[in-house]
Amino acid sequence: MRGGADGGLPLTFVIVPHDDMNQPPGPEEAPDWQRRPPAGAPDFLPPDFLPPDSAPPAGAPETPALRPATPGDHPFGPQPAVIPPPATPPPALRPPAAQYDPRQTYVVYQAAGLSGFTAPGGNDPLISPDYGGWWRRSTAVFRRAWPLLLPLQLAQFVLGLVVTIPGALYSNKFLTDFSNTSFSNTSYSGRAQADPSSALAVLGASLLVSAALAVLGAVIAVAANHVIVAAAAGLPPRLGPALALAVRRCLPLMGWQILAALMLALGLCACILPGIYFYAVLMVLPVVVTFERGGAGIGRCFRLFHNDVGVAASRVATIGAAAVVLAIVSAVVGVVIAAVDLSQTGGPAPGQVATLSTTAVIVQTVVRDLLGALLRTFTCVLVLTAYADMRARTEPLSTSVLAAEIGITPAAPSAPFTPPAPSLA
């Protein structure tokens, strides 16, 4: 660059590029006091960061007191300690199974967050997502509850024989007397006429037998429901609390069963199909009366059945099919017993009706009632699990809720419920 226009001596400035230009001074070039952290920075520095004998010049801003660094210090403040993984990982909690595992106790399912409500398809021991789950849960609960269910049903069988055997013998005697009536009191066809008083006596005896069996069946049904829920909840079933509940709920159940019997009779008179429909709907009536209060009965059965017809019909049809198979087996056994008895007695005389001996009538009654008791031992579980499936698709429900309703365990608060879409399973 040349000098100005005043004619002075020319001056020349030479700019020599240097590699260190525009670079901040290194730590050794900056004053000691400039290397102190600003206010608010961490109150520690490495031990060799600031010589102990250096001090800031007069007028420099004060800095916070410094301390030597200690192990674990971090530029951004205290940090959470890092725990190294153990040499052997601890045993993990068993996760909820994708499907119900009958080998696990109910405590596992409570720990899975199912104590207040179980959506159909969860791990509850009584509530199932589909037909296969219903069958698996029913068989699993049956394996736990049968040691007490079987004595209950056998007790009903034995006490029922006190009523059914005299009724069967009296009916057989009436038939024998009718067939052997003197022909002095005959119609134009030569057939003996029945005594109206004897017919009324048979009808009255049949009504008394039916009433006694209904009372006994109501007590056993309620007690069996208590045993099943206790077994599903992983608790030991006890006969005392089960019978106490049966005594309390027996009369309400009897009242509803009388109305149900009238409906079935009217349905059978109306071309049979309405009777079959009423039978399917009212199959869960004993379970409804066992667990629900406030007048829950026949109307509640209709609501549960029609809320998801596919689920209800599949369960009820299976139970009804089992009853039909039992009726067929009982009929076949009865025919065999009658054939053996008639072959030994030589058959009826001409003009008389074939009647059985007293021994054959007793054997027929015992075999029929015993087969019925064995079937009820299993179907009572099927009916309760079917009721649980129907109710779970209507409102919040779990095994703990059912247990609390009959005084077995307290129920936890229910979670929000979203009813699933009806299914044909």
C-alpha cells in the first residue's frame, strides 16, 4: 500500500498468512483467571486445571469455590449409577400365558391383572373366548372339583331313591292292577276300565315325587355352584359353606323353577318347539339365582341368552345333546332289563299288559338315576361356565367377582368394559 497524496514517504504493509491465525489461544496462553468456569457451572475441576497459587487479577468477577474432582463426577451433575448385569440373570416372573393353562392356580391369573374384569379371551379360569376354550376350562375345573361334586350328586342319587323307587313301584302296581282287572267292568271292546280314584292317586304320587326331587335338586345345584367357583378360584372347596348357601338360595330357586316348569309345559303343548326354546333359555336359571340378587330370574336368562345367541346356543346345545345321549342310554338299558325280566317270567298272559317284576323295576330305577347323577356331575360345570361366558359378554365379570357374590373372596374393582362383537362360536 502506498503513502498518501501529501508526498510523504511511501509505507508498505505486507500481510503474511499464518496457519495459527484466527485460532483461539490454547490453555497455556490464556490467563489463569479466564480458565475458571462461569457462574452456574459444576463446582469441580480437575486437580491440574488451575494452579493452586494463581489468582485472578483485581477487578475480575468472582467464581464459585472449586473443589478437586472425585470419582463419579460428571460435567452435567450427578448421574444415576450404572448397575452391571448380574453374572446369572434372576428368574423372571412367569408372563401371562396366551391361553388358559389349567395347571396354574388362580393366583397366577390374579397377578396378570384379571381380578376385576376379564375380557373374553383372557386367562380367567371360567370365562372363555370361544367354544374350544369353554370346553378346556370346563374339563380343567371339573378335574379340580369332582372329588366333592361326585359325593353331592351321589347324595342326591341316594336320597332320590327313597322317593323314586316307591313311585316306580306304585306306578308298576297300578299298571298291573289295570291289566288284571276283572272283565266284569269292561267296555264294549272288552278292555278293562281304569279306576278313576287309582289314576288320581298315581297323579298325586307323581306330583309329590316331582316336588321332593325338585327341592333336593335345587339344594344340590346351588351347593355344586359354590364348589365349582371355589375350585376355579384355586381354593379348597368346602361342603359346609356350600350347603349353607344352598339353604339360603333354595326357596328363591324353587319359586323360579315352578314358573319355569309352567313355561316348559305350555311350550311343549304349543307344538314342542317353543318348549325346546324355553328349555335352552332357562338352562342357566339355577346359576342365575345362585349368584345374582334383586329379582334376577327368568327375565335375566332371556337377556343373557339373546345378548350373544351364537355363544349361548353352542354351549346349551352341547349340554342338551349330552342329556339326549343319557336318555337314549337309559332307555336301552331299561329295555334290556325288561327283556331279561320278561324272559324269566314267561311274559304276560293273553289279554294282559306286560308288567315287570318288583326287582326289575328297582334295577331300572337305580340304573337310570345313577347314570343321571354321573352326568350331572359334569354338566353342572358346563352350565356354570356357559353362564360365565354369557354374562362376561354383557357386563364386567371375572372368577373373583363370582366368588365374591357368594361370599368366597372379595372382588377387586372392575376395570372399564368394552363388550366384544357377538360371535357364532
